[in-house]
Amino acid sequence: MNPLLRDALRALGFMAAYFGCVVYAVNVVAAPGAVPLYWPASGLALAMVILWGLRWTPLVPLAMLLSHSLLASEPDDFLAYSLVAVAAGVMAGAWFVRRDMTIRPGTVRYGFQVLIGGVVMVLVSNLIGGLAMWRGDMLPLPDVAAMQLRWMLANLLGVASVSPAVLLAADWWRQRGRRRPEHPAGLGESLLWNVSLVGSFLLMAWGMSLSHDFALGLSSLPLAVTLWGALRFTPLRTAISVLLTVALIAGFAGLGLAGFHPAQRLLDVAILLVYLCLLAILPIVLAMTVNEHRAVARSLLRRASTDALSGLPNRSTFEMQVRQALRDPANVPLALAYLDLDNLKLINDTASHHVGDELIKSVANALRAQMRSGDILGHLGGDEFVVLFHNATPTIARERAQALLHAVENSRYRVGEEQYGTTASVGLVPFQPEQVEFAEVLSQADAACFHAKELGGDRVSMAGGISGSASDPTSGMRWTIRIREALQNQGFMLFAQSILPLHPSMETGAHFELLLRMRDSRGGTPHLPDRFIPAAERFQLAVKIDREVVRLALDRLEEFPHAGTAIAMCAINLSAAAMMDEGFVGFVAERLHRSSFPADRLCFEITETSAMRDPARAQRVIDDLRSLGCRFALDDFGTGFCSFGHLRALDVDFIKIDGSFVRDMETSPLAAEVVSSIARIAHLLHKRTIAEHTETESVRAALSALGVDYAQGFAIDRPQPLDAYLDRIAGHVLAG
């Protein structure tokens, strides 16, 4: 709407309402020729200037002048003073209220600020009007004081009853459609309250007409209904009921209706108006107090049920909503998608946590846009989201999960000229509501998500298509318990497998790699690492295992001093978590300081993938451990995403060629060429190569021909317990 047209309509509406208030006060509330008991126009004027600004103040005396010209409500010789007084009073009162516009309407503080602003308005206008009457000798000074007291109380009653209703109605109009219901009462109670309020007015009028002695006491009937509304409904409803009650009682009292005698004496008028002011103020204060407590309760509930960062339901709320959906009698297929953002930690570490948080907000908004009717989206915290798809068969669920992946991939957060984004791993579990429990479905989805992340992320993994332990939603937790028990009860064992030089010029002495096993609690075959290491990495136990391996290795090496003299290299695998752990280097340094085994004979193996997660951090760890004398090998080379440029940047001594290329050398020319290329480039960089999974003598001979330095595999040696391996070396030393 055009602003000029809007302002014109506002002005016309205000003047019409102001004129209506004056008509009511002069012709209904006031006895002929008397000062009105109630002046609602003052409350309307104050509310108008508070809402629209001080520039609207001139409209108030203009509306008053129009009302006088039509009704002749004041003597002409006093009209000019009245116009000045009302303009100054409204401006002063509205200025007081508008000093702090941050206070939310409907609060107790806002209500008292409006009331105090009304008092300021009344005092200023009455001071100017009374001074004019006294200086103009219109009335004797006692009469001037009496008249001004009546006007002051009439204006104050107008402010107390009208201003809150107008201000709260305006706030409701601005917030319509954006605010949830703020009261616990339902439609039935609301209708009953409306009937009760009208009935209380009728009973009050009927009772007052029967008895003149306790007429005012019957006002407790609508007061009781108003207090009921203050406790159960919004402050706006209470303000409207207060306005109606005050207007009705003031009309009865002013005209002597329903058992009232017309109030003429100053004391009677003062008592009546003070009573009506209290009748107007107290219910509204109560309503605003209850509304504040209700708002605080909603805020606390929102904080308890909503994730503060994304604004989505948190874990407990999501679980409650899903359990309600599972109880839905409609037997429709459902699917649970568990999303874990990929590489968010890298963004937090390199860009800042603020960028990571903003990216999470962007992802949350993108996921919210993908929701359909009946879907439930939750944020479990950090980089984990979860979605319940409604009416989704496995095929539809997979398509929708793929849509979520695209939504995450397209989410961006811009900082200057830089754009940050991420991908996600999704675990998907289709199910029928009556067949499963929520905890089981969530665990399956979590396991499927972990499987998707292990495959490289940015993909959907559906439960049921997972092989191995990941298909069992409780296997990860069971392995975690076993790992903790093994750490506490020395349940880990070390095996050794030889690494053989393929050329006479290579370094002499025993070369071997330590291989980890975990004892079976029932005395069976020891568990291989591929069974428990995934759970250890998932539940942040990998670093503890790495420390245990270093401790066990040095303990055993120190127990065989004769073998130690013949050992050229003992290789120990490190997890990616050890490369990120701030205390691991210090632990190794402290343990080596107490050890008799030379640090330069230890070689730590790190995988290509783990090193490239944070190359700078990996190189710092390499430098710190190398300063102690240790050496390094880059394991599983050729299967990750490391380029030869990165290889130059990482200061390692050995490159271990991944066994998948070595096994296929005899059948795949490409595999043989890869092995040959790695060997040539490693030599150019002055690094030695070790070929894993050398299973046959023919492969061993081929590796030697290609220039590979060392070989490891069943064609060389089979893993055996470390104690037996060291005992054999010691025996050779003593025999020699």
C-alpha cells in the first residue's frame, strides 16, 4: 500500500475512534454538565503516538478540536489551553514509553512503562490545564484543584483500560500468522469464557438493580471472569475484558443506572475511580505476569527440545516424535536416514569453528527444504543429522537419500571470496513400524552410515546390504567392550613377520613388522585387526591401542637384548588418530627415554590415506618422532589419493607398495607397471620400497627384477608370536 494512503487511512481511523470515545464519555458516562468519570480518548491518544511515533502528536489536538466543534464538550475560552495541554501531555507520556522500544509488548515491564507514561501524560496535561484555569480566574483555586483531580483520575482510567488493549491488539496484528497460540486453553474453554463474561455483565446489572447497598461489590462477577482469562488466555483477551468491564461500570456509575447513585462528591468520585483503576490494572498485570512465565517455560522447553545451532529438533525430541510416528495406526513403510557430514573437522581446523557452524546451519536449511509431509528431521549434534521418511519404500527411500546428498553437496557458506562446502555419508534403514523398535533402527542406521564413511563418504549405504560386522548394529559396541577389557587385562598380543632384502646391497640385520592380535576371551583363535580396529577407530580407542602396541613392543625387545643387537628395523603401524593426538609423541619420547632399545631401529608405518587427511600435521609428527631417531614408512601406497608431489613433501624412509598391485603382477601388466613406476620414483626420491603380500617365489623374483628393495609376505615368512621370533633371532646371534 502507498505510504501516504496508509497514513491517511490511519489518521481517519484514529479521528473516528477518538470521536467515538468522546461521544461515549460525554453522552453516556457523564451526567449532563458534569466532568466525565471516564475519558477513554486519552488512552487511545497515548497508544496511537506510542505506536506511530511522536510526529503523530498534532493529530491528537486536531481530533479534540473536531470533537469540540461537533459536541461542544468544553467552554470555548478554555479550548486553546486544553489543546496545548493534551498535546504536551501525550508527547511527554509517549516519549517516556518510547525511550526503550526493545521491551516486548505483553510483558510486565512494558505494562508498567505504559502506565508510568500515562501518569506522566496526565500530570503534564493537568498541570498545564490547571495553571491556565488558575491564571485565567475561571474558577476559584479549590474548585480548580477538585476539577483537575477528577480529570486526572478520568484520564488515568482511560490510559489504564484503553492503552493496553490498543497496544496489545496492534502487536497481535503485526504478529498474526507468525506466532503460535500462547495459552493452554482450547476452543471449548474459550467459548465458555466468552459466555461467562457476557453472563457476568448481565448478572451484575440485574443484581445492581435489585440492591443499591452493594452495587459496586457485584463488579466482582466480571472481575472473577477476567482473572480466569488472565490465568488461561493471552493478555490481549484480558485487556479487552477489562476495557468492557470498566466502560460498563463507568457508564452505570456516571448515569446512576443499575443501582448506582450518580457520583457527585469529590470523595465518592475519587474512591470510585481509584477502584476502577485498580480493577483495570491488576488483571492486566496478572495476565502479563502469567504470559511472561509461560514465555519462559516455552523458551526452556524450546531449548531443551531444539538444537541451538540448527534450530532443528534435538535427539530426545526427534526420538519422541519418531516413537509417536511408530504408534500411528496407518501401516505405511518408513525409512530412517542417518547423515554424517564428511570432513567437517577439517573445515573447523582450517577455516574456523564459526565457518563450520555456519555451514551446519546451511546444511540444516537445505535438508529442511527436502522434507515432505509426515517427514521428521532432527539434529543429533555436531555433524550428525537424522531423517524419518514417511511412506517410503526402499527404492523411494534410496532416491530421497540421494536427494539429501545432493542438497548437502550444494550447501555453501561464503567468507569473502572463499566458499566452503562438504559432503555427507548416509546410512539408510527401510522398515515397517510394527516390526522394530526405534533404538534398533537408529543403531542400524548409524552402523550403515559408518560403513558408508569407511567406503570414502559421499554415498548412501543401506542396512541389509552391509557385509561383515557392520550388519550387526550392536557389534561395534560389543567390540568396544572387548577392546577396553583387553587394554585393562593385557589381552593384546604381538606377532612378527619378516621383511626380506631383495638385493645384497640392502641393509643387513633382521627387518620385521609387528602385527597385532587380540586374545579371544573363550580361548579360541586370536582375533585379527580387521575385526576390532574399525570399532576402535569409531569409538576413539585407536590411540590407546597404538600406545599399548608401543609399550608391548619395547617391553619385549628389552627382554631379548641379544636379539636387539641383530635387529635392523622393527616396524609398528600407527593409526590416523595417533597422528592427530597431541600427547602421542610425548608418550613415545618418554617411553624411549627409559628404553635400552635404540630408537633408530623403530620404524612407524602410517597409511597414505591417514597422512593426507592433514599433511602438515602428519609431517610435524614425523619430524618430532624423527628427532628422537625413529624412521617412517608410508603404508598401502598406491590405493589412496596421495600424488607423487605429496610423496616428495612427506619425509619418509620407506614406501610400502600396496599388496593389491603385488598380487596381480603376474596376471595384470598394469599392476606390474604400477609397481615398477613406484620403485623408480621412490629411488629418485632416495626412498626404499617394500612390496607387501609377496605370496610366491615367482612374484619375489619379479619384484627383484623391477628394482623393489624389500619383500614381505608368505613367500618370505609367516607371522609368528613376537617372543618366538625374538627367541629365534637371539638363538642365531648366540650360535654365530
